[in-house]
Amino acid sequence: MAEMERAHRQSRALPVTRWAPSSGHGDAPLLVLQARLASLEAAVDVTDRALKACGGAAFSKHLPLERVFRDARAGWVMAPTVDHLQDFIGRALTGSLV
């Protein structure tokens, strides 16, 4: 439970909510990409831990956990994918946006 809370809080720690892309702040696009990546990673981490904590009952149709687990995984393959986000962020940080 502690690791799930840590992952959740860590994903919300980026100051992206203060700087919307339309604000004109120079780092806004990078912060948005970093926030999306952190959120996707946290969602997968938290839902994976929740499934492990609940065991087989987590896959019951009476609980929403299995659906949330699948939705968290879907973010990894929807554009921009996690691989693309990591690439974009790395390029932005190193100045090699070509």
C-alpha cells in the first residue's frame, strides 16, 4: 500500500498543473510530456500492485480493478506511447530535437 501511495504522489509532484501549454512558459511542453509519462508509469505500477494484493478476486467482474488494470496498460500503447514519450523527453533534455 505504501508503494502504491508513493507512486501516486510521485506522479502528481510535477508542476505541470501550474503551467499549461498555452501559458507560454518555455518548459510547459516538456512538463506535460513528463507528467504524462509519470502518470502512465504510476497507473501501471499501482494497478499491478492492487491486482497482486487482491489475488484472484481482482479479476472478478464484480470489481472494477481488472478494467482499471487494462485501461492503465492501454495508455502505454496509445499515442504518444511510453517509448515515444521517453524519446521526446530525452531529445528535449539533450537539445537534439532533430
